[in-house]
Amino acid sequence: MENFTTAMPLTSDLPNKKQTVCIFGTGDFGRSLGHKMMQCGYSIVYGSRNPQNTKLIPQGATVLSHEEAAETSDIIIIAIQRLYYDFLERLKETLTGKVLVDVSNNLKINQYPESNAEYLAKLLPESKVVKAFNTVSAWALQSGALDASRQVFVCGNDSKSKEKVMDIVRSLGLTPLDKGSLLVAKEIEDYPLQLFPMWKFPIYLSLGLTALFFFYCLIRDVVYGYVVRKKDVSFFIAITIPNRVCPIVALILLALVYLPGIFAAILQLSRGTKYRRFPDWLDKWMLCRKQLGLVALVFAFLHVLYTLVIPIRYYVRWKYNSYVLDQALKNRTDPFNTVNGWISDSYVSLGILGFFLFLLLGITSLPSVSNNVNWREFRFVQSYLGYLTLVLCTAHTLLYGGRRFLSSKSYPWGLPPAYIFSLIIPCIVLVIKFFLVFPCIDRPLTAIRQGWERKPKDLRESHNNLSGSSV
């Protein structure tokens, strides 16, 4: 009997067929939310300034004036814009003690000095204001939230009122997340207005690097050929130059994923503690490492696609046919160079392995995958295999350069090949990491990250003096 009782489902979160919820506002969101709630067993009463207009109201819902609708329920969803909150003051007595759910958003961040929910709480201090549903769109409610986020941020000063609202959220098949008091409402209202907040730095950086190296390669390869050699190779702009820029940007971004970790380790070692904040620039950099890695993967993928189309390019086929014809006319064949064969195959092999691990890093960054692995597995892939990916991609670039590093022909106008610049940051990261894994450095760093702190010199001396005097 005891087991049967514990196995019974909890019914407190399920809506009663007779439970009524009032919605002020008959716009897109108010209608979509009301329709969804009716499907989940709620009785919906709309408060409207024009109760006679019921053309778009979900079938089965009731439309009354605001005052009449407010008297039907203890929970009222305010689905109207902040500009029209003033009329609520006339209903202050009717709304006293009721739960008001503010679902509004603004047109831009910091449009008002306080959040809409806080403003509503000031207008109606006797009501219990809860912020919720503002991160869910009318389209998501209509589509059943199959292709949208199921999280609903909830905040409010009254815990019982928040619990009532979270019960409604759960009954709609969504996931409520309690964010705390109404002071958090402004942050919640800013969520829908942010445009890729963690992606801005990676995207701007990648676009800047792309433009920089594109124009560098344009001057070095196209302009130099036209000015000095009187040869028009402007068609390099379509495939050749992008196929040089993409791997360069990908390798630099991949190195920048691990460079802030190097800085953090050096800071912790120098400070002797992990209980001091990193500089703001380093904090922000570390927070967007995932986005940097995914942007790097996009550039690596483009490099693979550009490389695969090389054999079908007209220029490549023309050059190959000309070479074969020249060999036939001169009745000679260049001997096979085993060293060049090893370099070529190794270069391709390292590129394939590096790209495979790159893909693995990208896959494990997806929330659906990362949520199904434990911390040790995630760290193994993102840290150990991540550094291995950086090693393989750096070696791939080094072999691509081969002997051309020392060739004077590789420096037109004294400009080095662009791929040399892509090796600077990865080599710095790998060299410093090589020293950080030495036991004499790794052990104190691990101890610091586990909570050990190095005592300042004056504290150690006073501690020793106290120990000596006690003896």
C-alpha cells in the first residue's frame, strides 16, 4: 500500500476544469496563450475594452469588460503594452490581493528606468505582481513549443504567487525557472531583446580577421602578379584566396579558445589562489570560448569544401594538362620524390584527423550532447582532445609550408605567406602549455584549483614567530 501511494502522480500541478484564469488583452499573444491554456483544461475569461468584438477570440472563451473579467479569477495575465497600464489604476480595488502576471516586453533595452513588472507593482501595490511568459512567443505557443525554447523565466516577491504561476507553466508543457525577486524582472525583459549576446565578439573578430587576411592575400597574390609579372590572376578571388583565408582564421580562432585558459593558469599561479576575480576582459573571453570554437569549425568546414572542389577548377585542370603536354613534348618524366610524397600524404592525413576531432569538439558543444556526458568526459573531449586538435592543425599548417618557408620566391615584396601569421598564436599556446604540464608547475596549479592558497610572506613569518615563542 505504501509503494502504491508513492507511485501515484502528483495532481497539484494539474489544472482543474473549473479553474478560471483571466487575460487582459486580446492581441496575438493573449489569444495564443488563452487557446493553449484552454487545451490544457483551463477556463479562460478575456478582459477587453470592446467586449462585443469576439471575432478572433478562441472558441469557448468568455469576453467581458476588464472589471467584470477581473472578478472571475485570482490570476490575471496582463497581456497588454506598458503604455496602456494606466487604466489599471481604476481597477485598483478589484485587483487588490490578486496575482498579476506581467508578460510584456519593450522595443529596446533600457527603454525605461525600471522594468515593466516593477512599474506595474508601483501602480498596484496591493496586488501580487509576477513576471513570466515574456520569453515565449505567440508562434511558440501555437506550434506547441516543438521548435522553441521550453524555458519560462519567473520572478516575483511573493513565493506563493510565483508557485501558482509556475504550476500554470508546467501544465502547458513548459519548464519554469525561478529567477528570484521582482528585481530580476529587468534582466528577464532584456533576454528577448538581445541579439546573439555571446556571439558578438567571436563574429566580429572572425569578420575582422577574414577581411584583414583577404586584403593581405589580395595584395600579395593578385596585385603583385598584375604589377610585377603583368599577369591577371584576379579569378583567385573566387576560390584560391578564400581557401587560404578560411584555414588561417579557423586555426587562429581555435588557438584563441585555449589562450584564455593559459592566461588564467598564469594568473592563478602568480596570485597563489583561485579566489580572486579575473579581469573583466578575461572573464568575457572565457565565457565565449564555445562560440569561438563553433565559428572556427565553420571556417574549417568551408576550407574542406573549397579544397574538395580544387580538382574540378578550370585553372587546375588547365595547369595539369599543360604540365602533361610539356612532359610529353620534351619526352621526359620527373622522377618520383619520396620525401615530397611523405610530406604531401602526412599533410593531408593530419588535416583529415584534425578536422575529425574539430567536428567532435563541435558536436560535444551542443546542449543535447553535453547534457548527456559527465564533467570528466566533457573535460576530456574539450581539453585533452581539444589540445590534440590544435597540435594536429598546427602540424598540418607547418607541413603545408614545407620547404617554402626558406624560399625567396615565397616573399613577394618582402611579404611572408599568410599562413605564417596563423602559426603565431597556436605555437605560443602550445609552447606555454608544454611548460604548464611539467609536474613542478602542474602540481601547485592543481592544488590551487582545488582550494589551496599560498600564504603571503608576512603571514608566514608571523606564524613562524608565534610558533617559536610558544616553544
